Amino acid sequence: MLKKYIITVVLILLSTLMTACSSRVEEALNDEGYNLYLEGLYDEAITHYTQSLVDYPEYGAFYSNRGMAYYEKGDVALALKDLNQAIVLEPDMPEAYLNRGTVYLGSRVYDQASKDFYKAIQLKGNFKDENGLYYTYLNLGTLLNENSQTQEALVILEKAFELNNNDEKLYNALGLIYKSVGDYDRAMDYFNGAIELKEDYAYAYGNRGSVYYLMEEYRIALSDVNTALSMDPYIPQMYDLKAKILIKTGELKEAIRILDAGITRWVNYADLYITRGNIYFGEKAYGEALMNYGLGIEYGSVEGYKGQGVTYQIIGQYEDAIIQLETYLQNYPADISTLITLGMVYRQTKNYEMSMTQYDKVLSLSTQHIEAMYQKVLTYVDMQAISEAEMLLNQILSIDPDHKASEEALINIGVKQ
């Protein structure tokens, strides 16, 4: 398996739907659609807002709210179309920027999400929903955490805490931050706190399950994810996480079934394809793996390039492997496992200079990285640079005296000499 892929990203997907309107008729219509949305009746909410727009085509809140109903159904394109129209009609409406930012956040278009959240903050005096600014800080903090800007995220979430310190979603967001830095105990405290505030808060159960997953407590993790899905079956990340847990417990057919169900519901959710590709890769069904990684790329996942690169290496399509791995590294230049894989591919094509370049990049990031050093040894041997290989093997054994592969390589070099 490509273990780098087995990660969980569970975002807070919030929507602040406007309930204040410019007339009593519009207010009443908006309240009706809002209540349908809150009940999870998204199709009915969409129909209601569509009918309301026949009589009030210039009312931006209807577009904003219908856009969020589309988003809950997994139709990002229609959601963005409606939210864009809401902003065209009412460019000073912060709720529309918050909602569009939320859609971009859920779709991992972080740059655009950030712009929208900061625009909503700029327009904070126009919020008609009293919680609008709070939700903006909450989602912005989540975004910053996803971008590994942990300290900045905490600053923003502190602003959210000043506005509302009794919201399960804030505890959930803080739990995500502490999970991202590996403080699992503190993350658990916040997720448990979120559940205490709202016993049926699906995201907190799912996120707590993701921590159990990282702690390799797979059965407990699965229980939490199942609880989350029983409360809210419309969270695509939970399908992905459940499949990853089932992979770890060896239940691959069930994992595929869960992923298939998720993809049927959310055709454009890239992570589901990446995880399904990982299963096929592990089963040596390389054609299926390549297809799924390709679909992941099509729907916005950079991880698909790495998956395809590794797969192409396995089946001997080295030039294709180089192209995909290089593309991945343009986005994640410090990914050590990919640098090593790329070095191995260059070695397989006898481009020893480029092979060494990749290993040297790894060693600039981690000066005593044993695998990178050993791969350099193998490259030196291919180049017939035996003395350099012998010197590096001795260096490896000085760091790790029990490195069996280096011991054997040193013996083989002595035999050859």
C-alpha cells in the first residue's frame, strides 16, 4: 500500500443561510426553505427556492441558500453557480462569501476559500445572521489548519471563541488542529467536549474515529465512524475513512463496496477514487489502480499523480512514472518517499546523475536518512564506483549497525573486489 495516502481530512462544512429579508413575503419564503434545509430535505429546499425565484429573481439570498442545498447534495458546480449569482446580485452580502468559501473549502480550493472568508470578514458589519462572523472565523481557522498554518489557525479560532464558547463545532475545529500536530490526547478531549455539547454531532464522532484510526485502534475507530454515518449519511469523508479502516482490518471487498457507494453519491469526490486506487494497487490490479488515480486527478487530487507514478514504476513504464512523480513533487517538493521513488526510477533508466540528485535532496532534508543513503549505494554500484559505495556503506553501518542490507552489500563488494 501507499501509506502516505492513508490520511484523513475531515472538514467542518458549515452553511449560514440568511433568514433576514427585505419584505415579509420574501422573509416567509426564505424561512420555509431554511426549515426544509435544516431538516435535511435538500431536494425540497431546492424546489422551494427555485419556485421563489420565479417571483423574486433578484433576491440574492435565495440563490445563496439554494447553492448550499446543492452543495449538501454533492453538486459543487451548481452550488458555485448559484453562489456566484448571489454575489452578482448582492456584492455586499457577507453570507454569500461565507457560503462560497465553505464550498471552496470542502472542495479544497483553499486560495479561493481564503479570499472569500476574508471578504466576509471585511463586510462583517453587513451580516444579517448574528452567527455569520463566528462561522467565518470557524471555517477560516479550519482552512488555515488544512494549510498547516497551525498558529494562525489558533489565533483565528480564539476570535471565534470570543464570540461563542459553547459551540460543538468550535471544539471540533480545535480537535482537528491538535490532531494535525499529533497531540491525540488533547484532540480527543476536544472531540469528546463537542459530543458532550451535542450528543448527535456526527462530525465529532467521525473525527474522534479518525484519531483512533491513527492510533491503530481500528475496531473503536470503526464504531465511531458507523455512529457518525448513522447520524448523518451525507458526509463523504466518512465513507473514505471507513474504507481505510476496513483496509487495515483486511476487509477489502467491504471497503470497495463502501467506496462504490460513496462514489455513486459523490461522483466528483476525489479521495474516494484515490483510496479505491490504493486497494487495487495493493491487489496488483494495476490497470484499475491507474484508472482510479486518474479519476482522482480529474477531480482535483494531487495524490493521484503519486499513485500513478508508483504504479507506472511497478509495471515498467518509467518515462510515464517520471512525469507523474515530477508533477507531484511540484506540489510537494519535500515529500521524501516520492523523492526516493523518483531516484529509483531514474536509476532504472540509467540516468544516474538525476538519481543521485533525488537522494541528495532527501539527505538535505534528513541528513542521516538510511534508505536514501542505501539507494545511493546501489546507484554507485551500478556506476561501478565501488570505493564510494563502500565508504557510504560503512557510514550507514556507523549509524545503524543492524542494517542487514548494508552488511550484505559490503560483503558482496568485498567478494567482487
